[in-house]
Amino acid sequence: MTTLSVTRATLHKDLRMEWRSKDAINSMLFFALLVVVIFSFAFNPTAEESRSIAGGLVWVAFLFAAVVALNQTWARELRNQVLDAYRVSPAPPNALFVAKALGNFLFVVVLEVLMTPLFVVFYNLRSVGPVWQLVVVALLGTWALVVNGTFFAALSIRTRSREIMLPLLLFPISIPAVLAMVDATTSILTGEASPDFWIKMLAVYDLVFTAVCLLLFESVLNAE
Amino acid sequence: MKQLFIAFIVLTLGLLAYSTYQALYVAPTEQTMGDVQRIFYYHVPSAWTAGVCFLVNFLASVVYLWKRNTASDALAAASAEVGMTFCTIVLITGPIWARPVWGIWWTWDARLTTTLVLWLIYVSYLMLRRFSAGGQTQVLAAALAIFGFVDVPIVYMSIRWFRTQHPSPVMGGGENSGLDPVMLQAFFWNLLSFTCVGIVLMVLRYRLQRLEENVEAKHAAVALQGGSR
Amino acid sequence: MTGPEALKAAYIVTWVVLLGYLGTLLGRFRKVREEMKDLKRNP
Amino acid sequence: MTGTTDSPAEPVIVLEQLVKFFGRFAALRDISDRFAAGRLYVVLGDNGAGKSTLLRVVAGLMEPSQGSVTLLGTRKLREVAHRVGYMGHAPLLYDELSGMENLRYFAGLYGLHNDSVGSNAMQMVGLDPELLRRVGQYSQGMRQRLSLARAVLHDPDLILLDEPFSNVDVHSARAMAAVLGHVRDNGKTIVVVTHQAALIEGVADDFVHMSAGQIVRREAVLRRAVTTNSGAEAVR
């Protein structure tokens, strides 16, 4: 009950602050745009080829862009050391985690919605398989990146050179999720295979790591 | 205690010599692969030992988060490093074996890839230990260890599936194709000796960690008396 | 790379890695011991 | 209220053999002490004497390396978090939000959802709750006053303040000191870490001197000066 209200309040506050500064979304968007452009120079694919590599390109672009956003979320709490105000309050730590993860989820989803048309245009994409499956993969995959990303971003603010630490910790753990997202996306785009296994795998990954994050977040938040 | 450990080291060295002898001279030459197959006697026990180390690392990390005792953190640090060492051996000897047998250095098959990912995860673990300051290291490292351990089965599962979908290049032989009893015997000797080497290294690394903690404690005592300013 | 060469290479690599790690361990032991001695002499 | 150092009542803060290391540096060196209820303590000392560290450990933001802290009768500091207020060295406020938006959020963390909580706190420190500008545009004095409002908005029994007067104009500092005196008169315990003792002398009950990670001296102000400013009590 209190967890829910604190989560809601924190999410509301984060969205309002992001709306006012637009730090995360702007840097994220521009970064993803750069990746798209550079990739299209680097690979210069035909329509047929692009269909089979697009899954990889799209998700690598989103992964890098998400890291930019993830670093932002806690940076905001470290300015003026506001995080201390949360930590001295009786509010449950997991409420903070869930709010941050949901906020990041929203940011990355917005990014994806804005970037997808660009990908479609630049790479001449057209899906052979059903598009609604892409949406499912995107939602599950984004949560997979964001839930661990939020956790490891919180973990790396306790280390030296924190902005470098986040990808170093996040990428190895995310390998199965990235593999699943990329392969599922490719399967749907080319229509050659069923993405069912990957979707189930992403769901399992999401469940398992959400549980692990919730279990360990308090220890990490208070590690000082 | 110290004498016991020295006796254990001597025993381990003896075992290692004997098991290497078994692997090189006693075990018969495999028919299709020839002498290359003997790499297996080092490769697989290394993988096993790495696995044991990472299991120890996971358990020690869980105990640390629960009890917050420095001993289990030291064990976690020790097992991660030793596990990394054996994992490195696995990753190097694997391609050396693959090249003459399969004609390629590397294939993205489930076992290889999982080992690589495992290695990456524990590299990041050791980096985290290095990059975080003072009293925070232990909690952060323990948390990451749990993530890593939970991740490994998922990695294995996903890559298995990835491979069945995209068939990999020629995968002849493999070690499960009905081992000769003499081969099996050589294999178990090596398994035993490598496990002992792993234990020796872990104990040494653990003691090193404890010694370092001791030095820190001495410094702390000096600082407490007010000499450090 | 032929069979026997590969075999030799793999065994040597294994030994090098193990001994190398042992070497770094012993080096660190020496450093810690020195530091300890230093502390006892001049706290 | 008499000015004895040791109140017979149960002390609000009990420190037992408190030690805190940062690597090899001992920031707190074996501190054992008690702080009684209803008094305003001023902790003085040079930079690096361990004042801020002590406050962070007491607030539960940092685990001590050795020893223990007992707050309001318990060692489980989280259980009494709602009775403790902490004002950090940094403002602990969101620059992108207005004063009321900040306070509304922080009140929510304490389960207080009534807007009057925030506006009362703002009025108490002499700020207008209607102020729309964001905290990033506040003057340093206003920011520190809002920070004080944040620390006390849930009406805590124990208030910990870290350098509340840093970079604050004399007017704001006086206002804040008066607020603190008033809160103390309502029976709350206050610990102020500062190196600007002059600004709070008028309302202080005890001076606690720290040096090199230890509490070296404590002095009680025997005659409580009424909240008019009287610098005569300067205990230096």
C-alpha cells in the first residue's frame, strides 16, 4: 500500500522532472539516431539483407541508447545528494527501484516508438511475420534491459568511474536477453521461424531477474 | 594446520604428475582424433574445476549477504579468481583442440559460448571488486555474483536453442561417444588432480585475502591510536 | 596445427596459466608480508 | 529545564565505541557518548574532524565499521526513521521542482499526503508556499531554509543538521536558528554540526567539540539565553 503510493509518487516526480529538463530522452534519441546513421553507412544493406540483420541493428542501437538513459536516472538522484533524503525516510527501497525501472521502461519505449519509423525508412524494412509479435518482443525485451540496467546503474553509482561501469556489468548479464530479442525480431521480420521460444524465454528472464533485483536492491542502495 | 596444508600440496603435486602420466602414456590413443583427444584430459577437468569454483563463489556470496562476515567474502573473492583462471584454460585449450579436429578455431556452440559468457561475467565481477571502494565492495560483488550465477543456465538454454535453429558446422565425435575404461580411468585421475589444484589455489588465495585484511586491520589500529594524521 | 603439436600446445598453455597465476599469488604474498614487516618496524 | 549534562531520562542517542574507517583513514575513532532529549547540541570542530561522518552514521546513512548507534531506544535505525529528520551538507532537494513540489514528494515518503504539511513547513522557515520558481533558481539562503523545512516536515523527535548555515546570509541564518530554538522548546532533540558557532550560540544548550575523529570536550551552557541574541555566552 505505502509501497504503491511511494512508487507512484516517485514515478510521477521523475516523469515531471524529465518533462522539464528532457535530458535523458534528448541524449538518448540523438545517440540512437547516430547509431542508425552510422550503421547504415557501415552496412549499406539491400532490402532483403536488411531484413535479416535489422534485428541485430535495432537492438544494439536501443541497448546503447538505453545505457545513456540509465546513467541519467541515478545521476539525477546524486545531484544535491537527494538520494540521501530517500534513504533516511522510512519509505521502502523497492518502491524506489520499481519507480525507476518503470520510468526507464517508459523512456526506452518512447524512444523505440520514435526510432522505429526511422529504421523502417532507412533500411526499407517490411515485416513478413505478424507485427503484433514484434510489439510483444519489444515490450518484454525492453523490460529485460531496463530492469537489470536500473539495478546495475544503482550498483555502479557506488563505484569509481561509474558511467563506464554500467555497460561493463550490464552487457554480460544481458547476453541471453539480447540474443533472444535479436533472434525473435529476425524470425518475425523474415517469417522464417517461430519466435515462440524466444518470447517465452524473455518472459522467464524478465520474471527471474525482476525477482533477483527486488531481493537485492535494498542491500545495494544502502551499501555505504 | 599449516603442515596439513603442505602435505596436501605435496599430495596434489604427486596426483598431478600421476594423472598427467596417465593422460599422456597410459590412456590409449583415440582412433578418429588421434593424440589431440588427450587435450580432453586437461580441458574437461579444468571446466569442472571452474564450475566448482563458481558454485563456491555463489554460495559464499549468498552467505555473505546473509551473515555479512568477512570470511565468506574472502572465499568469494578467492573462488572467483581461481575459477577465472581455470575458465581461461578451458577457453584456450578448447580452440586448440577444435582446430585440428573440426578445422575451425571457434564455433558458437552452446557449451563454448556459455563458457565464454561465464568468463565475461566473472571478468566483470573481478573488475567490480577492483573498481569499488572500501566497505562497499563486498555487498556489490555479492549481488553481482548472484546475478551471474542465475544468468548462466539461461545463457545455456538460449544458446542451445539458438544453435538448434541455426545448425553449426561439423561437430564430430565429442567426448560422450563411449569412453574406453582405461580412458575413463585417466580422466578420473585428472578430474581428481585438477580439483585438488583448484582447492590448493583457492586456499592460497583465501589466505592471501585474509593476510591483506590483517594488514588493513593493523593500519586501522594504527589510525585509531592517532598516528596516521 | 597438427595433432601432436596441438596436444603439446594445450598442455603447455595449461601449465603456463596455472604457474602464472601461482606466480602472481606468490608475488602478492611477498608484498603483503613486506608491508606487515614494515608496519611492525615502524607503526 | 536545568543545564545538567546528563539527563536522567533515557538518552535519545547512545554511541558505543563508534569507529568508522574510510580505507585506512579513521574518520571516527572510538566514540562513546550520549545525547539527552530536549536539548540543542552544537557539534564543533575543524574540517575533517569527523563531524559530518558522525552525523551520517547516526542518521543510518552509513554503517559504522565498529561499535553501535542506539537511537530512541533501538539499534534498528530503520524502525525509527520516521522520528528522525536529517539535513545534509548538500541541499537534498530537486533543482527541477518547485519548493512545494519537493516538499509534497518528501512528505509522501513519510506517508503524509496532506498539502498542509508542506506549506506549514515552508511557512515555518519563512518561505512562501506559493512560490512557483524552481529550487534551482533559489538563493543559497532560501535553499538552505527549504532544506530545513524538508528535514522537519514530518515533525521528527530527533533532528540532525549538517552545516545548515553554510553560505547563508545572516538574516536567513537568524531565522533558521530561531526556528531551531522553537522546535527545541517543543521538546525535540537537535544536533547541529557547524563551524559557524556564532550564528547559533543564542539557542544552544551544549557544545560538543570534535577533533581528529573523537569527541574531545563537552560544555553545557548553564543559563539558557532566551531566544534574544546574546553573544556573551560564547564558549570557545
